[in-house]
Amino acid sequence: MDVVYRVEGMSCGGCVNSVTRAIQAVAPSAVVSVELETKRVTVTGIDDDDMIRQAVENAGFDFGGRI
């Protein structure tokens, strides 16, 4: 199942890597795809909004919730 989230504050490839690593740290089996231009993060393999929110916020970005 794919879940799409809005994540604000990403502005470069480093941000993409930070968000991806943060999510994969809490959900190692998840597949993460980040679209920098649209601020969308697609997560496949986990359906836990609170876990994703905490990972994103701990990485220093604003979690906008599911799209």
C-alpha cells in the first residue's frame, strides 16, 4: 500500500536524503520516494502515520499529513 504525505521545508537533494533516511531508520523495510518539487513523500510498506510524522519532524521538517 502506498501512502502519500506532504512534507514542507525540503529544498535540495540533501533534504530528500535526510527525509528518506529518517523514515527508513524507523521502518527499514519501507520504500520511500520523495518528490522535491511537489513536497510529496510516498511510503510503501508501512501505514503508521505517527511513526512517519515523528521521523520527519525529528529530521527537522514539517509534516503536513496524508495527501
